[in-house]
Amino acid sequence: MHAVADTTPPGTAVGYSAAAAGPAGWCARLWHAPASLALAFVSLLMTVIEDWLTPSSPISIGPVAHRPWLRLDPATITPGRIGLELITPGTWTALLVVLVAVTVIGPAVEQRLGTRRYGLVLVTCQLAGFLFVTALTWTIHPWWPEWAAAMREGWTCGALPALMGTLMAVSAGMSRLWCARVRWAGLAITVTWMLYDPTSTACLTCGCMLAGLMIGALMWRGRHRTGVRPVRSEQRLLVALVVACTSIGPFLSAWSATMESPLSQLGGYLSTGSLDSPDVRVICALASRHACTLARLHDAAGFGTLLTTVLPSLILLVACVGLLRGLRSAWRWALGVSVVMGASTVLLIVTGMAGSQDPGERQNRGRAASVLVDLVPALEPVAVITMLMLCAGLFTVRLSSREVLIRLVRYAGLYVAGMAVFVLAGLIMAGSWQPDGRIGDLTHDAFARVLGLEVFAGMAPALTATSLPTELLTTVIPPLTAVVFLVALRHDMASNPVRATADGTRIRELVTEGKGGLLSWMATWSGVTHWFGPGRESAVAYRASHGVALAVGEPLSADQAGAADRFSAFCDGRGLVPCFYSVGSEFARAARDRGWHVLQVAEESRLELGEVTFRGRRFQDVRTAMNRARREGISVQWTTLPQCSAQLRHDIALVVEGWQDEQGLPPMGFTLGGLPEMDDPAVRCQLAVDQSGRVHAVASWLPLHTDGRVSGWLLDVMRRSGRPGAFRGGMELLIGQAALTFQEEGYAVMSLSGSPLARAERADEPVEDEVAETVTGFVDQIAGAIEPFYGFTSLHHFKSKFGPDYHPLYLVYADHSHLPSIGRALTTAYLSDSDHVSWRALLSRMIRSRRAAGADGPSGRP
């Protein structure tokens, strides 16, 4: 797994606590970053001064129209000019971006480098970036004179380019995974920005980042970067990032007012459904960005045509979701769309529709050179196709033939339905077309408009709408069909085709051999998927949700850490994020030594049997419940649910399910059992029954195995009847009597299970790492927010009546960036049997429960 990286950077460390979170923590980090604080203040001051000195102009054609000192002309570059650009964002919008970057990213970078090195690297990156832009404009001028002129006439965005360069420099001191993430993400976004939107800021940022890479290599030269190389999930992430950037690039170019970059023709095609007309290019060259955008939209054939035109880019974006999960179908979608886009681009160039230039300019540059320049826009889809072909082995999660057929039929049926609606509605309004709408012409137009052949194949519509209803038909049905298709495709890309492996007999054998942990019996429950290791000597019970393989407890194996690594490799190949929930300290410590990360998520209350007497003042509530039960004729009965009569099962169901109905809250599952989990001969049921046979309280106990025998019991279900006159000390009675009974029967331990999001004070060193300390503050805030509804802390205090020992339970996960997905998967697992949670229904039930319970909220104790 991931070995812990030695990321100690050259420079000094900042002395604030890593655990600081929220606004106070941000202020503390900024206060200990004097260079970042000074840069933010000076940028604000220079923007105010520059705006005060700038004369107002009724017509604004770019920021440099009345700010000639902002032009990035090589002839005007001086050391003073370079320093001025570093501290002058130029506009209030640019200032906002700079302030956010300098106050959020700046302190973290300054902490790693030290204040002096941070300032030196900033200035060096700024100087190198200007030299890069100067060299680039000189190099590309013979090939793309408009691009070179656009960069010379452009403006920079203050300290943002130099700050990105320092981030690239710091990435050299990160672990392999984070180094790859930061560099690939930064360079992919910046290079795409530069090629599609030819502004000086984009080119300057690219130059600063390249300089930062070289500076980082010098500062960390000779240092061995620890951690594993990017695994398949990380490689899939990088591939998806590149595909996403290439799909977003045309949008950047379409919005840019400067259509002079090598790939800007793709953006022009995106904006209008065809390459820009000369009139539009003149407007975009002379007018503001807003006027340019309006001109392109006016030149387009309408919203439906515009959406159809951008549909390939949107499909690529949706396919990126599936690429992250390793879906082979997503790889096929991305490859197919890239091939179509590449072929269409080449076709436009060959037919002379792209890159039309002045004949004299073409003669001056040479025919061969002009052809090469014209072919540059086709290089991007070709590069994406090549990358996808080389990385095909990363996407191995295949659908069954039946699933593929179902999805294809669904997509085809969707478009058939859209075309049918178009034709039928058109026949109803046959007189509102010019010429009159006939079924043949309407079918032709359905293919042209709904399927998009009007844009992709040049199929001109045969009919013209002459009334408002027919105009709505032509402008609503095609884009609506495309949107529904994208939603369906997004749903399919987000699903994981995990095929469940069911072998309850082998799982029960591994559990009874004692190869698991505290929650090992839950591996036998329904609703989980089983993974088996080599020879079926190890197994992991997990639930796949939101791209996360949420394992219940430790692996069922003699070598649990090794089984965890093998399960992680399995998840990596299936596009899942592995994690182990509610595991003990021993496994958490072994996993941390192998590079996993650890976070405490619950507190187990455990009684070591042998000398339990419940004597003393601290057990007063337990003794009171037992004495009162004897006076009122309440007895404790042991049984199993399969042995109970129909009437007794009905009474038990009333107590177990009736309590939850009274709370008005969604029932929690996953590691919390119910009647289905109690219906097992190996699960012992404990009942508090009065002389009339009425059930007042119910508890169920799961077996704990060691070396092939039952060594203890784990409390699962505990419910007290909410009917009037029910015995109020039912749970104290059942748990106290269970401890004495288990002790008499010779068992060693009795666990009261874990209390989620609870934490006990302890003197021994925690297993958690330093980063987990920061997350703990956020987890504590969540616990406080949901305490009035589920009472986890109250439950923890209730268990303290029995004088237990406390043992932490941990979440073991591979990387900190997975925590949001893991949190979502945990929420879904606890609150829903499916892969989705109805948040609207959940919030409404919580609000109603809160109002009904009053200011004190519901009781946290069952």
C-alpha cells in the first residue's frame, strides 16, 4: 500500500497547530505567513491606486485599451515592469481571484518553503514566466502572428501565475501520488487554457509552472521520494483529467473574445455549429467579449442546434465519470466520440472550411507550412485517441452482454420516443408548417433535428415553423431529448457493475474459525458482497456504494494486513475505493504501518468477564433495575427467534419495530441489526417478560469466536417497549443479567458494541495519524449536529453505567482525498438499503421529530 512519505521541505516550518480548522485556523495560518499576507495587502492597494488613476472610458475593448502599461510587449519588459506585474492584478475580478489564491494556497506553500525561499521562488518564477512568453511570441510569430499579437497585447493576473509556479516547486517534496496529482492537474489545466484561450495570463502561468518544476527539482535534488507509484485508480484519474480538459477547452475558446490560438477554431465551431463567419470574426476582433458572445449566438441556428453541437463535449465530460470507475463502456464512449470529433475536424480542414487565410500570407509562409498550421487543430483529438489506446488496460470493469444490450436499447428507445413525439405533434399541427407538414417531411426533420444530423451531417430541414407551437416543437423536443440522454448516460457511468459473490457457508466457516474481529458476524448478513482471497482462505464482506467498497470490520483472514492489501488491489481493478469500517487497534496499527490512513469513528464498550458483581455506587442504576424487576414480577428469558412461537415473534416485532416508528426517524442499518438479523439460530435473544407474558424489552447477542469456539458475545439489538406501563429499566435489567449469565457460563468477554462518533479520554497513544487530527474536529461537529436526533453520545453515556473498558474503533482508508466519498457511502449505508438516500424525506422527518420532541430532542437511549 501507500508508504508514508518523507516530505520535510527545505526551509523553516510554521509554528501553528495542524489541527486548527475553520475561520480561526485560516486566520492563524495566514498570520504565520507574512509574505502571503503582505502580497495580498499590496495587491489590494495597487488595484485601488490603479483604478483611481485610470480614466473612465465609455467603450471598453479589453483591459489594455486604457491601461497601456499592462501590455506584455517584449519591448517594454524591464525589471521594474516585471515586479509591477507581480503586485498589480489589473482588475477587481482579477484581484478577487488573486486574493483567494494568495490567502488559501499561499500560506501552505510558504509553510513548506519558508518565508525567504517563498519570496525568492515567487520572483524567480515571475521572471522565468516573462522570459517564456517573450521566447514563445518570437517563436510562433511566423506561424501564428495573431496569437503572438494577442499575447503581446494581453495583460497578466498579478501574482497568480507566480503562485502556481511555487506550487509546482513544492510538489517536488510531496509523496509520489500527490506529486503526480498536483503536476498533472496543474499542467493539464494550464496547457489547455493556453492553447484555447490565448491570453498573456495563460501563457505566463504555463511558463511560471515550468520554471517551478525546474526549481523544485533543484531544491529537492537527491531526495528519495517515498510512496508507491500511481496505482491504476490514480492513473485512471489522470486520464479522465486529460479527457475532461480537452472537452472543456472548446468552451473556453468559445467564450474568449480572442479567437487566435491554435485550437480556437474548435471553439468557433462549438459556438456556432459551423466555423466563424468573417463578420463574426471582425466583431470579436474589435468589440468586447460580451458583444462577441452575442454575435456568435445570433449567428447560430438556435439553442437546439447549439446544444447538439456541444453534445460531443458533454458526452466526453459524462464519460469521465465512468473512466474514474474503470468502466470499459466509458472508455468506448470516450474513444468513439474522440474518433468522430477528430474525423470531423480533419474533414473540415480538407474541404477548406477551416483555417482560411489571406492568399498573400499563405504564399509568404509557404504551402507546406500553411498545411501544417491548418492541421494543428486535428492533433488534439489524435493525441486523446492515442492516449486512450495506450491506457486501454486501465479500464477493465466490463458489463455483461445483457447489461450492454439493456443500455443500448434504453438509449435507442429514448431517441425513438423523441422522434415519435416530434412527428406526431407535427402531424397534429400540419397546417402550421411551410410547406404543409407531411409524415415523410416530418420524419426527415425528426432525423435532422432530434438526431442532430442537421449539424453533424449537413441534413437541412425540409419544413419551416410558421407558428409559435411549431417553433416550440423544433426548439424544445431536440434539446430535451439530448438532456434526458445525458442524464441516463450519467446514471449508467456512475453505477458500479459489481457482481455479488454469495457463499454464506464459507463465510460462516471463516467467522467461526475466529479469523475476523469484533464485527465479523456481520459478514454473514444479507446485503453485503463477499470477496475471497487465494484458496478462499481469506474474505472481506463489503458494500459497494458511490464508488466505495465499504468493508465491515477486519478481513476474515489469519494475515489480515496482507488480505487488506490484496482486497485493495481487487478494488483498484474494479474502480472502487477500499476502506475498512469499525476495526480494532491491532489491525489499524498494522494497516498504518503498511501506508494506510486511520481515523477513529466509534468507541467500543467492553466488559471483561470473570469478576463482574455490579457492587458499588457506580452500579446503582443496574442494581435498582434488577431489584425493581423482582418486585414487579419481570423475568429474563433466553431464547432464539426461530424457536419462538408465532405470538411471541409478533410481540418481539412490536417492541423492535414499534420503537423506531415512535422516533419518527429513518431507521439505521449497516452495522445495526434488526429482526432479519435476529432470525438466526446462532444469535441469542433476551427478553424481559412480565407474568402475563407481555414483552417489555428485547436484546440480541451475536457470537464472538476465538480459535473455533465462542469466547464472548456482542450486543446488537436493544429495544424497550414504548407502550404505557412498560418497565422503564428494561435495558439495564437485560444487559446486567446478561453479564452475570455469560460470566456463569464461562465466557471471557461481553461487548456492548460501538457508539458511533463517540470518543473517550485515554492515556495511551492513539493510532491516528497527524492529518486525521484535523478531520476529527469536523467529525465532532457532525456528531454534535445529529446528536439531538440519534443520540450517539447519550448512548455512550448509557453504556458507562456498566463500568466497561473503552476500546477505539477506526476507519482504515487509503488516501485522505477519499474521505468525502467514504462519508457519502457511510451515510447511504446507514440510512438506506439502496444506493440512494431521499434527503428531502430525511430532513422533513428529522424536523418533525425535533418539533415533537421539544427542545431536549429525542432520547439517545433505546
